[in-house]
Amino acid sequence: MEGAAARIRRLCESGRIAEALSTVRSPPTIPVYAELLRGCASHRLLALGRALHAQILSSSSSSSSSSNSSSSSVFLANHILNMYCKCQRLDLAQQLFDEMPHRNLVSWTALLTGLAHANRRHDCRRLFTAMLRTHIPNEYAVSAAIAASAGDGDRLFVSQAHALACKTGLSACVAVGNALVAAYSEDEAWSVFVAMPQRNSITWNSIISGAEGRQALSLFAMMLREGVPCDCCTLIVVASSCSAAVQCHAVQAVATKTGLISEAKVATALLKACSLIGGEPEELYELFSEARSRDLVSWTSIIAAVAGDDGGSQSRKPGHHQAAMLFAGLRREGLSPDRYTFSAMAKACASSSADRHPSALHGLAMRSGLAGDIVLGNSLVHAYARCGSVGSAEKLFGEMPARDLVSWNTMIKAYSLHGRGQAALKAFAAMDVAPDSATFVGLLSACSHSGLVEDGKAVFDTMAGEHGVEPELDHYACMVDVLGRAGRLVEAEELVERMPMEPDAVVWSGLLGACRKYGDLTMAERAAQRLVAVAPERSAGYVIISSMYSEQGSFAEAAPYWKGMKELGVKKVAGLSWIEIGNRVHEFAVGGHRHPEIKAIMAELRLLLVKVKAIGYDPETRLVLHEIEQGQKEEQLYWHSEKLALVYGLMNASPSQDSIRIMKNIRICVDCHRFIKLVTKCMNKEVIVRDSNRFHHFKDGFCSCNDFW
């Protein structure tokens, strides 16, 4: 019989349950029944398991009531109990448990574990308490009770279970230690971890997942030094802690060495980590190509990773084209994109400056039967707006068969980005759902970008009373911006002082920017000091106040701020501009020295300068923050990245092309803003610039921002 049971076990472990049944002699022995039930549990074969349960009940009715028969009955009942728990039929498991005439420690533990895995936490604790009246628990019962208590945040029960484990000697068991490490906060978890005589990969995964950044990476290194093999879970957790390229590469090396890089989840986790630290899309794609078993979820994840942050990064080139390559790749593999894949692609389109990309995606989504999907519709509205086509966003929004809160918030934010404050207020008045915190952030930003001070104040004042939304830090920051941009600096500073919470870097940056716009050096000093105090790693505080001194020729007063930046290792964000020509994104920094066609671009720029100077262009040399000759100051202004991108766009524009679109990672400077206005006055092209704050639509010598940005 042992040979038959072993043969049945091999078949069941490989999932060949039907073949196993065909080899069973009638009637099956108890070991054979046990193997069949274990196979049903492993492969979640509920129907077959229930049939076996019925057969066992039928055969047991004719058996004797000897002690051996009683032991066999409990043995099989425990296997049936385990099968019901694994098949997630806790109702049948509980019913069987209640009807069992005899139970042993395995019976209690099987049901406890099933309840814990099903997140039936209260029932698990109740059963554990009842068990203690008749049995001393084993390590699996204790770990199940601890996990259930941790899930509910019941620290008292966790502590009591821990004390019981110590009293019974179970605290030395790996399963109990793992449960405690996962349940406790950082310090307590570390104490348990250090005291554990044995640790496995689950232990390390738990302690690493509770750590952050360098600490998590340090623990990972300790794990490898102790010779504990890492698994997919380890690498996924560690990848999320990477904050530098060298760290990502180190984790990638471990993943490659262990062969786990071929797991799609591991590759995707590394991709996300690389994307967050500004990894190049080409590197991300190469990494993903090493993964095996790429399903729709992994394809969607990498598209989202490559898409980045809608082009809002201050250093990373937009990754739309790489995302488009991936999207084409998943379709070549025969996968049909779903709403989440399309939404990820819409996010990628939003990182581009060309509205043809969301338009093409929109058409494909409609042909895929997703025209009425709200989630996708919201993503496309956002993509159209971020690509400079607020009209297309507005049209799609109006055609949506149903809208939710995200739809309204997205449209209000779109109006804000394009400086259409009145349209944002009108949309707010038409909302058929209750607004939330994000609604008012978008609305106040729209008022700020449009100079609608009184409307902004009215919105802010009615948030709590009329709409039940208490102003938060973001709303105060927006309101400071509303007042500051309009030159009402005293009111803005008074609002900062009255805030019920501590102002953050965004608030002080907003006030400081307004001080620079209106030349209030005294208030700027106060704001800069507070900004440097709360965010010493950010360059804005040092750069703006030193720039204000330098613009007045007070280089001695500016010097300490530049020195402070150098001593702290704070670097000014380099200005970058991007323009899409054909299917390629061209990146420009100041001077454009890395671009292969820079000589031709500079020659064309000089010709353009002659034209714009003839109609009034005079370089704003006060913006050059160095003690150099006037001619040198002018030269520095000429080679700003957005000017170079504009010239390159004009060089490659077709006669039928009506607009040139440029993206910029920081705020457009006053000199470039004036330069582009004059270019559109002498060239028959509209120029659309998306900077870090908003859109500028230049046409016929005017800008949509009305010089208010």
C-alpha cells in the first residue's frame, strides 16, 4: 500500500489528479485518501474534494468504532478540513470542525491558519482563545494568531501571544519569529529579529520591508553575507528602496546572478526604481527584454514606468517614444491592451508635446470598445491638456457619457494649466458631484494663473463652510500664490503667518517668487531664510535671493548664498528644453553644445536675432548673474535652451505646420518669454511652451498668460 500511496502522491503533486484516481483500487486506503485530499487542496479542486469527502462519509458508516478507527477518522477529517480552507470555503471548514467528534492539535491549527489567510481576524483570535482551554498551541497556531492580530492592529493580543510563545519555548521557532517581525513596529521588530536563533528568507523579507532606503539596502547586504538565498519578494522590496543608479545596478546584478531577473515582477520592480531616479528609457527597455513570461500586467507596468511623471521631471527626457515601442511590442505578442494599459499609454502621451499621440491612442481605444470607459477618458483628457490641446480635452470631456469626480478635477486642472481661470470657475459651478481637496487645489491654481484674486479669495473662504473641505497645506500654498502673483505681498505674508499648520517649502517658495517678481528684497530676505531653514537641500532659496542681489549689482551680498550652496552640495537645476521633430525628441541645455547640429542652429539664431531686434528685442541683461561685460551677458541670454529649441523647430517646420511645441523643465525666463513673443510677430507660427508651471500660447506677438506667470 505504501508504494501505491507514493505513486498517488507523485501524480497529485504534479496536478494529475484524474490519473491518480484512475489508479486507485476500490476501496481506497486511508493513506491514498490523504494523498488525494492533499492534491485537491494544493490545486484548489473543490468539487473533487467534496466528492471524496462524501465517499469517505459513506465508507465510514460501515466501519467499527475502535480507537484505531477514531484516530483514522481524525486524520482524514483534518485533511478534509485543510482542503476546504485551501479552497477558501471557510463555511464548510467551520461546519466540519464543529461536527468533528474528536479533534487534535492539527485540527485546531488547520482552521486557525485558514481563518488567518482569509483575513477572518476576529474569528481567528476567538478560535485561538478557545483552543488554549484544551491544547498547548504549536508554532503555526501561534503565528496565525499573531498575524491575525497584527492585521487588526491589536497590539495587546500580539504581546500576549508573544508572551505565550516565550513561556512555551515557541519564540525560538522561525515561523513565530517571522510573524512577530511582521507584526511589530521597527524597534520591536528589530529586537525580535536579533534574538532569533534561526532566520530564513521570509524573516529577512519582513525586516527589509519594514526598513527604508539605505537601511533596507544594508539589511539586504547582510542577508547575502549570511548566505540566505534571496527570492523574488526580496528583490522587489529592495528595488523600491533604491535611490541612486549605482544601487539599482547592484540589485540588478544580484537578480541576474540568481536568475531572478527573468521573472517579470522582478524586472518590473527594477524598472520602476530606475524610472524614479531618472534612468534612461533605453536602459529600462533592455532590462525588461530579459524578463520571461511577460503578461499584460508586466507590460502595463513597464509602460507606466517609462511614461514617468508626465514630463514633470527636472532632468529626465520624456519617454513617450519608448512607451510606444513597448505598446507595439505587447500587441505583437498577441496581447490585447485593457483600460489600464491604455491609461498608462495616455500618461506616456502626456509626457510628449505633440497632440497627435493622444489623438491616435484615442482612436485605437474607441476601436477596442473602450470609448465610454471613465478611467481611460479621464487619462485622455489629461493627456490632451498636457500636450497643449485644451480644446481637444474640453471636447472629449463634453462627449463622455458619464463623469466622476476625477473627470471634473482633471478638466479643472487642464484649465488651470492653460491659464483659463474663468473656464475653471464655470466648470466648478457645473459640477454634479461633491468637490474634494484636489478640486480646490486645481481651482485656486487656475485663479492664480489668471490673476483672479477676488475669485480665489472667495473660493478659499467658502471651502469649509459651503463644501465641508477644510483648507490644507496645499490650499494655503495656492492662496499665497494667488495673492503673491498679483503683487499683494503683504496679504500673502500675513496669510502665511496665520496658517494653522507650519508652512512648508512650497509656501515659502511661492512667497519668495512673488517677492522677486515685484522686487521686494526685504520680504524676500525673510522668505529665503525660512525656505533655506525648512529645505536646505533645495536650490530655490539660495538662487532667488542671490539673483535679486545680483540683478541690483550687489554681488557682495549675493556671494554668501552661492557659498552656502557650494558648502552644502546644493546644485542649481539646469534648464532643459525638449522639442519633438518627426519621431525623435531633441534635448537642449544652455549653449546646446551636445546637439550635433548646434553650429547650424547658432547660425540660424543669429539671423533671427537681427529680425527680432529690428522690432524691439532688447536682451534683459540684468538677469545674467555674473560680473562680466555687457556683450558677454547678451551672449549668455542668446543660448538659453528654449531659444535653441525654438530655432531648431523653425528650421525643421514645414510650411503647413501651424505651431511649434516646446517643453521646458523649469520656469521660462523673462528674456525668453519676450523673445518668443516677438518671434511670433515676425514669423507666421504659433509657439506653445509648457514650462514647469503652466502653458504659454504665443501668437502674433502676444502670450496667453498676458505676461502674468
